[in-house]
Amino acid sequence: MAAPVFQPTSSRVINLRHDPDLSSDQLGGLLDLAQQVKQSRQRYAAALKGRYIALLFEKPSLRTRMTFELAIKQLGGDCVIQTGPIAEREPLKDVARNLARWTDAIVARTFTQETIDELARWSGLPVVNALSDLYHPCQALADVLTLKEHFGKLRGLKLAYVGDGNNVAHSLLLNCSRLGVNCTVATPSGYEPKAVIAAQATQFARMSGAQIEITHDAIGAVTGAHAVYTDVWASMGQESEAEQRRKTFAPYQVNEALLRHAHKDAVFMHCLPAKRGLEVTDDVMESRRCLAFDQAENRLHVQKALLLTMLQ
């Protein structure tokens, strides 16, 4: 069967430098397409035939690299990969303009958001943020798809994020707030999400009817939650802070005692890799309520949907 010509339900996605690059309509359409792609892999097997994508990884990766490589190849395209510093030997703007002559899009996992923004500025290609210090949009897309699959809906759910107010927390806030998911982030004092991003999520929530809350109370955040989410306490590049963070974040560990305050049918979520015994206990990771590996699988499907909307 010939590959279908995908017609987006809203205007074409040009970049995903950060979550708001997707409009609310595009966000909903992308989730719908991801579900279609997941159910009909062979239907899209030649959709990106003849398209070549640059994958740039300044940070180590398992899920992001594997799922993007597989997504591209399962859609009939191909990729070239570079690991290590992106602009070590020449200016970033020169790297971007070279890639523009050779490839159709760029996927970049970087230490700084500025690198993502400059790649988009100078290349003129579709650029996907595969993780930066401020955002992790592809992860959040997989997360909300997983919630939608599990609960059959998104609007009216409550997600409690417990831990560091990092890039994952930022992207969850920005996506939940537009989809009608109530989102509470509980962190130790001094580790809250950036105020400008929390304010942006609050503004989105006014339009969707969602509730956004930033708190230091882990139990209060989790109470009644349909999903409890956490991430590592020290991300890549924060290794020198690991011991201090371990002490500071200890009251924010997701364990069975904390989960008893959540909704009776609550699920546990983690973007992985998980440091078992730190931010989450092993018994929670191995419990039936854990959706971490569903989230990891769904990275593949949302990234396929994203590539389709950018390149077809």
C-alpha cells in the first residue's frame, strides 16, 4: 500500500524549540496522530522516504537516541548522528548552515536552550529540542499520550510532579496547562520551576480551565492525584550537587507511603533513567501502577507524529 499523504489538522509545525512552539490545536492533533501511527505502523512505513535528519547529541542518551533513530527509519527516512560538543571546532552558526545544505531537519539534545534556538535561527530547518536545560518537550508529549491512553481522557485529571523543578517539570506544566490537566509541582525551597515558565503555564490554564500550583508540600501535592511523577534529583551536569541534593530531596521520595495519599487508581510516572532508592523506591518502580516503560515506548510514537507534521 502506498504511504498516505498526511494532512495536518492545523497549520504545519515548523520547530519544536520549546513546548509553546506547538499551538493548542497542534498539540491535540499531534496526540491524535501519534495514536494513529502507533496503531498502524506499516501505513506510514515510507512516509519519509528520501528524507535525512541530523541527530546531534551533546549529552548521553538511551531513550532519546534510540527512539529518534527508530522513528526516522520506521518512517522510511535515514539519519546521521554526531555525539559530543556541537560547535567545538567552529561557530554554531556555521555548523547550522552546513547542516542546512545536507539535511532536512535537526534533532538536538543539548546542554543549553540557546544552542537549540541558534540552530533554528541559522539553519532555517525544522529543529526539534530533544532536551535542553530548560525544556524536554518530546518527553512531555509522550507523558500526556500515556495518560490519555491509560485514563481515556486528559481534561480534569490531576498530575502531581514531586522533585526538582527542572526541564521535565517545565514541559509538563506547559503541556498539562493547555490540555486541561491540573498540575501541581512540589519541590524543596529554592528548587521551584522558573517563575516565568510557571507564569506562562498559569496563563495557559486560564484558557483551558486547568489548575496550576507550585508548592513545597509533597503530601498536599499528591493528595487526590491521578498520576504521581518524579525525575532524578541531580540531572546531567549537576553531579557536584548530588550529595547535597540527596539530603535536600529526601522528604520528596516517591514511595508507597506517599502514594497512599493519591487517588486510589493513581499511576506512577518517571521519564527515566530512575535512581532507585533515591527519588523513587524499587517497589514503586516494579509495581503495577508504574507507567514508566509505557512512557518510554510512547516517545517513539509521538516523535514519529512530530516528524510527520514537520516534514510532509
